Amino acid sequence: MLVSRGLVAGFTVALLLAGCGTRMNKAPVEDRGTYAGAMTTTGSPQPGGVAAPIKPLPGAENAGKPGYYTVKPGDTLIRIGLENGQGWKDIARWNNLTNPDLIEVGQVLRVVAPGTTPPPVIAADTGVVTRPVTSTTITPSAPTATPLPPASTASGAKPTTPPPAVVAAPTPAPSAGEDDLNFIWPASGSLLAGFDEARNKGYDISGKAGDAVLAAADGRVVYSGAGLRGYGNLVILKHNNTFLTAYAHNQTLLVKEDQSVRKGQKIAEMGSTDADRVKLHFEIRRNGKPVDPARYLSAR
């Protein structure tokens, strides 16, 4: 009886060990390749392991075209407007942006008014204007015969005098038009720092807190606020389709967006917001590109 109980107990232990061995040798299986292939860019698996197509960003079909701008990291609509010579509200309207604070890197925005020709590109601050190349059909003119020298005759006849050459009239210079603006100095202080393409995109003018900041020319306020890093309390005026002016680091802003202002009107009070001292940072931008104010400001 004792022997049979021992045999039963031994048989039971053998079965348990066999069962444990079977479970340890069978590891769980995970098809990571299939699962990873079924993930979309948002991390959601798709049935059948097929990735959902990536939706192109708004305006992608216009990337690289004149009059359009591709959003870069760190961009805001205010900065895009300043660098393209436009008001941020206009850009929002042209692109049907319901929330101007929501723009995506890689998104392509229209930065010229619909139906208008993009402005020419200005190379740095050299004043050299590069215009888009337009295809022109050139009709070849008939070859002009070169007059031969008069031949001497036996009778001694005088040679025929060739007709006088036709001198083309000089082409009149283009009218200055919108570029013919007479800017005044926006503050009465001395010049602290001049224009430098790499380090200072305008003039820094000294003064005391509360000194008047004046509109350099007639225009419309396209920005009034503190939403552009490095500029503090800022006013941007649009004078025409070519020129903007910017007035930074103010203590107090005295104008509102879409307000019309006159040359010499007080638009702000000088301050030191986002600056190391009280000063006015003043920029003139031509088609969004900073230019040397010395070329446009009237003499003091």
C-alpha cells in the first residue's frame, strides 16, 4: 500500500514538471513588423497594415512660386507680414485663416494681394532690383546693308555722301511713383547705432522715457502690440505697396490697428521694452526687406 502511494506521488510530480517545462518553452509572439507598418503618423493602427495617406499641408501646391511664403519654425503671422511688407490681418484674410495663431511649419501662405504682381526682389541693400524673367517673342529684323565706300570714277565725279545715322531717342527714366516718399526722422535724439544688414536692421535713436515717437510718413497702422520677440511694444505702419516702417521698444502705444496716421503724428512714447536701455529702434522696409534709412530720411 505504501509502495502504491509512493508510485502515485512520484507520477504526479513527474506530470507537474512536464507541464511546467512545456509552459516555459513557449514564449509569447508579437508581430512588431506588422504592427509598426500599420501605424499612421498619428500613431493609430490601420486595418490590414496599410498606412493612411499623409494629407498635404495647405497651399503646398504653391510652394516656391512668387508671391507665396513657406512657414518656417518659429514664424508668426506678424513676423511673416513684416518680412514681406504686409499687414498680418491682410495675410490672414487672403489665406482664409480663421485662427491666425495656428499656422504649421511647411504651410504655404499667399503674401501678396490676389490679382497683383509680386514685387521685384531686392538684393540685400544694394538697391539692385531683380525682376521676374518674362518670356518675350523677338521678331528678327531684316539685315541692314553695310554701305560700301564710294568708288572713284574716271570722270572724277564726287562720291555720294551717305545719309546721316539715325540716333535713337533716349528712353525716359521710370517715374519714381510709390518709391518717391520723403520720410522724416521719427525721434529727435542722437543716433546710437546705424544700419547693418547682419546686426542692426535699422537705426537706434536715443531719448528719454516718454519722448515722442512720430510717424515718418502718412500711412496705416498694420500692427500695434508686443507680439514680436525682440521688438517690445511695436508699431508697424504701411505707407504704400512698397514701404513699411517699424517703431520698437516703446513705453506706450498711442495708435490702434487699421488707424490712418499722418506724417509727424505722435504714435507712441519712447521706452525700453525688450531693450537694454531707453531708445527707439526704427526700420524702413522695402517690399519687406530692411533698407538703410540714410537713403530715405530727410536731412535734419
